[in-house]
Amino acid sequence: MLVLTTNNIEGKRITQYLGLVAGEAILGANIFRDCSAGIRNVIGGRAAAYEEEIRKARQIAIREMVEEATARGANAVIAVDLDYETVNTGMLMVNASGTAVLYEE
């Protein structure tokens, strides 16, 4: 499945627009990671545990979006947008949305 942030597929003709598709993921970080991230925020450095959780959430959200597009018969998702939010303390949410399309291969 082709997944693009652009509104078109260069060199290809989109033959059908199949509608909005989306995927969401909400993951919680545990207390040990929270403490580690808090210490790093004070002394500097990257919070690797949070970065890994964000990566996981992004992968899940994109996978769910692609599954929905596949179910609609799409072979690509265009105009993909990723939104990141915090939900309560320590909860990370990623939303992936785009337009499912069928293009001539």
C-alpha cells in the first residue's frame, strides 16, 4: 500500500477516491519510564522511552489506517496527516488520517 503525505501520486492517475480513512493509537508510558524521562528533562538529553512509545503508536495508527483503506479496495492513501496528542498524564495518542484512493499502476 502506497502511503503519501502529498495530494497526488506523481506520474500516476487517480481513478477513484474512496473516502477518509483513519487509525488511532493510545499508549501509556509506565512509571519507570516517566521517572527516567523526568530526570532527563532536568539534566538534558533525549527521553528514549517516550520516543519509542511514540514510534510504536505511529506504526499502529498507520497500520490501522492502511487496513481500513485496504478494506475499501484502495491501493494508496494520500494526503496523510499525523497528529500527536497527550491524553491525561503519561498517555500518548497518535491519529493518522488520509484519503483512500485507487490509482492506475
